[in-house]
Amino acid sequence: MKRRNFLKHIKTSSIYGITLPYFETFNSSLKDLKKITILHTNDVHSHIDPFPKNDPINPNGGGVIARSNLINSIKKDNPNTLVLDAGDVFQGTPYFNFFGGEIELKLMSKMGYNASTLGNHEFDNGIEKLAKVLKNANFPFLNANYTLKNTPLEDKIKSYEIFDLNGIKIGVFGLGIDLEGLVEKKLYKGIEYIDPVDISNDISYDLKLNKKCDLVICLSHLGFSYSKDSNLMCDLILAKKTRNIDLIIGGHTHTFLEKPVRVKNIDNKDVIINQVGCFGINLGKIDFYFSNENKKNDSESIKI
């Protein structure tokens, strides 16, 4: 099969409100291409309800009903859509305190999420309770850089998942932040953090070259970036030190990027990085257009 390559162009915009108006971004030749839509969230933190109408920053913002309606509307326009999350599904409202994550995962399942990665707050009730509550998710949680052998999560977390949408193969893998200092050690006993760079290079090579994926996506809960003096691993560093990753969907730092960032990887090829803030207020949307020769993308952030 002939490898599909990116056309070097990306266009971004912000859409406000819960409906997405139609607009034509590219020329009519795209009608002959296969369109794949990636929708994504991060750091929703158990925000089930919308913000109150008198909230000074996000009046009526967010909420699973508005997000669900928006996802359904986009899927109706393009059935070849993946819905992904970059971690910290849990913790932040009484829904988590009372139900321990069950409500969040059941609602994500109903909204049609396809995969999520583990954030540090997924461990707030401990590894055993996390393993039990994951039965409420009908989608996989992905993590490649935690050692999970001989823990309750050993058979419940996958390193990666491959999706086939209209003949386009999409490989998705997950990365988590170092839990030391963020989570009490007793809550993640038996789990060790592995540096993400080597793991990412191994998995992305396997997905792109062996599994013949046309698109490789990393769901990262490492954080977008930190201070210049910090040597903490983050999405910007990961992109620069790896190869074969096309898109990094990030979380943890609650960073709202008005438009995705492009970073050159170790082979001087573009990696797209995006993160859409927190609390389910925004929904990221990236469209990829594929043919036998190339692929093209445009993206936007939709305020719910």
C-alpha cells in the first residue's frame, strides 16, 4: 500500500456556541478525499453539569448534554469520527466524591468516546477502585509508560488501540505523567513510570511501519510545557525527541491553545499538538483528509 503523507497546511479557528455552522475551508477537490474527524477533550474533572448562567468566566459553558449534542451533530455530518480524551476524567465535583467515577464513565460511553488515557486524578481513589470502576467504560483506557504487571490494572489497560475508519488505519496510544509527588504512593502501589520517549518511539514505529497505520495519535497526560528552567517531560519535548507521531492530544496543564502547535520531530517532520483547556468547556476538532497520495488537516476548538 502506498504511504499517505501530510500536505503541509493547517487552518484553525474558534467556534463559540453549541452548534457548529457549516463553512468550506478548502477547495472542492476535497470531495474526492476521505475525511477523518478527531474530536477530543482533556481534564474534564467530573464536570457533568454546565457552569451556572451567572458564572463570571464560563456562563452556561460546558456540560455533557451540550457536548453530546455537538458530538452527535458532527458524527451525523461525518460518521468517520473518533472521540478521544487525554485524561483526568475524574475529580472536581461531588459527582466523583459520591459515585467514584461511575457516572463519568457511563456518560462518556453514551457519548461515544473511543479511547482515553490515564490522568493522575484517575488514581485518587486508589488503584483497586480504579480497576473496578473501569467496567463502566465501554471504550479502552490506554497507557504505554506505566508498568502495570501484577497490579489490578494489568489486564484492564492497553498500550494502544487501532481503529479502521473507511479504510484509514489510525493507531492511538497513551502516556501518563510521573505520579510521584502528585499521588500518594499507596494509591498507585506497584506502578512505575517509564520515560515516555523510548516507549513512544517503539510504539509509533510499530504502528506506522509494522501495523501500517496512516495516522498515529498520542493521548498524552504529560502536560503541554513547563518553565524554561524545568526539565520535566512535556508534549513539546516529546514531539521533538520522537518520530512517527502525527498528532499529540494533550492534557494535565489545562492549556487552552487557540490553535494547534506544530513542532518539528527528530526527523524534521511536523507533529501537531493540541489541548483544549479543562472542565469540558471546549471540544477540540481536527479533520484529516486522505487520498492514496496525501493527507491534509484542519482544526478548530468549539466552545460548548
